[in-house]
Amino acid sequence: MSISTRFSVGIHILSLLEVNKEGVNTSEFIAKSVNTNPALIRKITGMLKNAGLVYARSGIPGATLAKELSDITLLDVYQAVNVVQDKELFGIHEKPNPACTVGRNIQDTIEPIFSVAELALKKALGVVTIEDVVKDILEKDKFNNT
């Protein structure tokens, strides 16, 4: 199982809003770029709006960024699209056999490891901005179009 694609789609939406800032970024336009349906784009855009990352008004086509690119981290996006709740990135199976040495101790053993790993993920996402992503996209596009 992987982290919900809402995360990558959220990053895609925010990046496209910047790259196409002179255009009208309707859910249909964004959906063509993501290669999905507009309803999914509206749902994720709504999540980004609720987190204060985009402006979007019902009935009025187009969404725009609500913050500077350098002020939006990947952690902001991760949290905005409700990828997972805190301390739930790694699920731990319930009710292992208490009569077994491993079953009796596995949860207490791996839970702190998983907490450290989740904290490391959040720290890594917190230092990368949408500005970093857009710069990389545009750099790759220059290289791929030469």
C-alpha cells in the first residue's frame, strides 16, 4: 500500500497553478494535466482551499495560489489532503498472540521505530517547497525540450 495519490495530485495542482498563472485554471484544465476526472480535482482543490493554500470560488472557474510558492511546503500539502492521520502512517496489526514472545512484544518494539520514521518523513517534506518543485519541473522541461 502506498500513500494516497491525493498527495502527488495536490503537488501537481499547486505546481500547475504557478506554471499556468496567466491562464484560467479550471478543474477541467487541471484534470487534463493530471489525466483524471474534474470531480477529483475539485475535491482535492477544496482540501487545498480549506488549508489556505489556494483560492477557489464555487461557480467561478479557475483557482489561484493563496500563498507564495516559497511559503508552501510539501508537508503543508501532505497535511492538507489528509494523506494519513498523525501516528497512522504505519499501521500496526492488532491483537497479536500474547502467548508468543514476538506477538507479546512486537507492538511496543516497532511503534517507536515507526514514530521516528514518520517524524523523519515530515521533517524532509517540511524543507521542500512548491517553489523547489516548480523550479525542477521547469528545468527538466528545458532539458527535455532541447
